[in-house]
Amino acid sequence: MADGASTQRVTPTVTNPKVLLWILMVVYVLNFLDRQIVNILAEPISRDLGLSDTQIGLLTGLAFALFYTLLGIPIARYADNSTTNRVGLISISLAVWSAMTAICGFAQNFLQLALARVGVGVGEAGCTPAAHSLITDSVPPEKRSSAIAFYGLGIPIGSLMGLVIGGALNDAYGWRTAFMVVAIPGLIMAAFLPFILREPRKAENAARLLSGEKARAVLSTKEALKEVFSSRAFVMLAVAASFTAFLSYGKGVWAVILFIRSHGLSPGETGTLLGIVLGVAGMIGTWMGGMMADRFGKTDKRHLLTTPAIGMVIATPILFLGYFATDWRVAIVLLFVPTALNAAYYGPTYGCVQGLVKPEARAMAAAVMLFAQNLIGLGLGPLLFGIMSDAFKPMAGEESVRWVLYGAAWLGLIPAFFFWRASLRLKDELKSG
């Protein structure tokens, strides 16, 4: 994947791009494992603490997303500084979110658990903007979508592990133990990460110092934001990705609850089924999206976004049938293909984002995209789905979640339209470096 990185300027002190990608992907797996485990634990937590569906929506979404998004931009500004050690930043972030995940297991009420989830969001805010910036500095532009897609495999793998491990631990030991156990790998890796990866800027800055070359100019926050929002393609991508995240996070929480409430499966059974089947689908889709973008984008830059645009249109009716099915076996089969198609957006989207701005604004571009995706998607998706479920309960009873998911399936046509519109701007706006 990163073989073409030999065209980049490297020195013996710079981590091999393949090693960098693998390590960052593992970090992202832990990121989503700790973020998404609450989905499979939501129903047991609700029963134990007596929470409403709206409160579940807050815990699984807004409590995490609010501080994640608010801190993302200032942290990205720090990451874009040419003197910042991005590896050290990721290591500290990993330690913080892992520790706060463990603290979730000690919560005795809604407020305590919400505050712990805020802490997880604070820690995770420092990961992806710095990681995307590192990846972009380490691979050539023509490999960017597949490289970022490889990193993005952390989303389905981490979500899979969260469902499977969280469900199994909950059934065996309870939801509190589940939180504490999954935090351990992150704390261990945070201690070793600075010794495994090297910051490429150290070599670059040393070379510049020896040659007398000036360091990259640091853009002000205003200048960086102007650079980001001057791209119309970026704005349309932000709308498309935000709506995708809104639906993805909302469906991720409430599809789990659908299988527990309406199909009668236990959290452990649901975690294993959805985790493995939909996790594998997500991995296939994420990888496929990046590879197809790099392959077809060589001939026409518009095709960088063809796969997510067309894929989401195809996914819509199949997803509806999956939620409509009353047999869980039929439902899980029908959900496989739409899950893969909806996951194909990650590599092409963030690959384009990194190519639409100057190097000095790349972490900022990723942070702005994450701000929109997580505030709208993670912050509002699970919450609004929960509010709608509560609103439908007088009419639909335990099937209220299914009613909400019916509408969510068809709303997938909206991001498909904006991905298509963004693709029309890529030829004019994508930069070569």
C-alpha cells in the first residue's frame, strides 16, 4: 500500500510507512473499541440505572461528541505546527481515553457515566487529525485514499471488537467489568507508542536546519479555516460525511437495541452476530472504497467519490428490507451489503480532504471534518433516534426502534447526492502534493 512512499524524502530516522500505517490502524481500533462498546452495553446499563431511550442517546452520542468536537480544532492547530511531535500527541490522547473508559465502569448514575464519556471524548479528540497528517506526510498522493482507508479499518474492526468483546464480558461479568477490561490494552500501548513510531518532522526540521532552509510558515487559525472553507468540494464533502455519520452512528446504536428488543437476542448474542457480520462488512467496504478511489481516480478525479455516491443509492432499499425482516437470520444477511457500501466513503472522503488544502492546514481540515461529522453524526444521531423512539412508543410499543430505522434507511439518499456534487469539483480543486 505504501510502497510508493519511496518517492518521498525519507531518512533512517523516519518510521517505515507500512509500519506507521499498521500501528496507527491498531490505535484507531482501540479508539473505536472504547468509543463504541457503550452501544452493546446500552440496554444493560439502561436496565441497571433506569435510563430512558433519550438518556441512552445522550450517553452513546452527545456526551462523547460535544467535547470531542470542541477540542478537535485547537488540538489540530497544535498538530499542524511544524515543531509538534504528533506521535507524542497521539500517545497522550490514547492514555487519556483509555483511562476514562475504565472510569465508566465505576459510574453509579447517569451523570457520572455521562461525565466519564465526556472524558473519553476529550482523549480521543487528539487522535485522528494528527494521524491523518502523519499518513499524508508519509505516502504519495496517488496512494492517499487507500492509505487513509487502511487506517479507517480501525472503525469496523474496533466496532466489531466492541460488540463482540463487550457483549461477551457483559453476559459473563456485567457491563462494569466490560468497560474496565477493554481499557487495559490502550493504557499499555500508550506507554510504548513513542518508542515504536518516530515523528518524521524531526528529520525534516533537522535537514532544514542544516541546509539553512526556513521552516514551513505556520498559518493562523483564521488563515487555516479560510484555506479549508475556500474549497466548495470540501463543504459538500462535509455535508455528505456529516449526514453519513448521523445515520451511521444512529443506526449503530439502535440496530443493536432492535436485535435485543424485537428479535429477542441477548447482548452477548447480538454483539457476536452484529459484531462479526457487520464488522466484516465494514472492513470490506472501507478497504474497497479506498482501493477503488485510487484505481479509478487516476483516470478521472471525479471517480474518487463514485463508489460512495453510487453505493449509498444501492444500499438504501436493501437496508430498509433488513430492518423490515422479522426473522433475525434474514435481517442479518440483508444488512451485510448495505453496511459494506455505506462504509466505502471513509478513504475517498478523507483522502480528498487532505488533497484539497495546503500541507499547513491538513490536520485542521481533518479536524473540521471530524467536528461536523461527530457533532452532527455522533452527537445528534443516537440522541435524535432515541427521542424519536420515545415519541413512537405510544403507537408502536417495543417496535418503536424499528419504525425509526425505517426512515433512517431511506435518508441515505441525501449523502449520496452530496458525494456526487462534490465529485464534480475535484478536477478543479484537488492539489497535486
